[in-house]
Amino acid sequence: MEQTKPFYDFCVPFNKDDKQMRAILNELVELGYKTIAIDQSFDHSKKDAGKRGSEMFPAPHSIEHLRKEFADKLKILQRITILYVDANLSHAMSVSYNLRKFNLIAGQPKTDGALTHCCTTFAGDIITFDPVAGSRLLVNRKAYQVAVRRGMFFEIKYAPAIADSNNRKDMIKLAQNYSIKGKSKNIIISSGAEHEFQLRGPYDVANLAFIFGLSEDQGKNAVDRFCRQIFLRAESRRLGKTIMFVKGNGPIVFSDSSDENQSEEEDDEMDGVVTEMSKDGEDEQETDIKPANKRLKVE
């Protein structure tokens, strides 16, 4: 399994301009991030009718040159965000080969029905919202609890809130809804930054979580532990049942259970023989030592 290190940013939008992409990645390295995910959006509602029975999801962008360039600095994952309006994409996701190439899958619902499906049935890892239209879709308490039990995580993006005041109000309203309906459980904070000047350090993001209604521990977990849980859950979904090899540094001692059972039986038999011999010895001592007969002296 791939190793990851904190801190995490699971939403870095893909940019075709390599120069701009490298500038963002260099800024992430300077701020102290170790694991990031390059996001690729796909609008399922605008799919072609002729592709209903074939592969409709795009293949991941080629970022091998970036992975080689930042091999010792960043762990770069690939993520796809699926925008959809109904539950018709479930079958397409189950038979898609391209989706298996992505490390993370996020769902961005556009309607209330899609939001309910995303919390209860969506075969992904993250539930996210468009910062512009995010305030119009508010999750209810029941759907929130179902999503938490399924291991899904809700994402809050801070870069749109920094860039525009209207988006800031919408994101605060969305985060407050998470706090009211689900006590801000399973929340991660990502950047969603399209420019390096919109990025913030992980400790600044953890402090920014107070504005979104998160506690101190929740703010730290939003950029660290919860992201690690998402990665592990995504890997288990991608790999399924696998064979794992465990390598130990110390000496390995092999023991046969049958030999151990046989030795235990022999020990029990020896203990029984010893106890029988001790009982026989006590009986012999009792027979040898007899009480002396007292004779009356008759005068």
C-alpha cells in the first residue's frame, strides 16, 4: 500500500499550464504539505446520449512528469469530482474502468435528490459542493448520519471563501449547517485554489476551521487524520480483496502446533506418573509405621 504523510490537501484543481501547476505545487511544498490530490471535474449531466452503455468517464490526466519532479517532496494523487443530478450514474460507475485509475472519487450533487443519493448510495469517498451554489443545498440530519456511518467525508473549500465575499458567506452557511445537523463530524478542509496566492498553511487552515464551526481537534483532523482515513478507505475500495506480505526485521521462529500439543501431553503424563509414585511412597510409609502395642503389667 502507498504511504502518505501529513499534511494533506485533497483538492488542487488541474491546470493545463504546467508553469502555473508547478508554481502551485512549489507553494504547497513551502507551506509544509506532503500529500495532495490533483482534482479533475466531470459533469455527468452533460454526458452524450450515445455513451450510455459505454465508458463515459474520462481517463486521468497525464501527470507522471510532475510526480517524477516532486517525487521526494510531494505524494501526488489523482481525484475526480463527478457533478450529477440523479442516481442514474450508479451503474456507469460500477462498470467504469477509468474510475479505477483515480485514487479518490468525489461527488458534487446539483439537486436535493442527488444529495440524498450521494449520502446514502454514492460509491465514492468525498461529498463536496460548488462554492457558488453550495448554500442552496443543505443536507438534512438523517442523510448526514447515514453518510457518517458509511465512512463518507464532507469537504469544505477555503480558497473560494478567500477570493470572494459572497462565496465566503455561502461556505460559512454551509459549514454552520454541518455543525447543526451533524456536529461537524467527518469534515475535511481543502484548498480548491487555482492560484498559489490563495493557498494557506495547514496550521492557518486549522485555525480557519473556527470560522466554520469546528473545534480545535476537528480543525487539526480536517487536514491530517481524516484525510488519511479517506485515503485508506479509497485504497480498500480500489483494491478489494488482496494478498499482503508482512516483512519482519527480527528473527522469525516457526513452531508446529502438533509438536506443542504433543509436548504438553507428555508433560501431563509425567506429572501423573510423579503424583502416582508420591502416593505409593506415602502408602508404604503408613504400612511400615504401626502404633506400638501397649501391654499391661500384671503383678
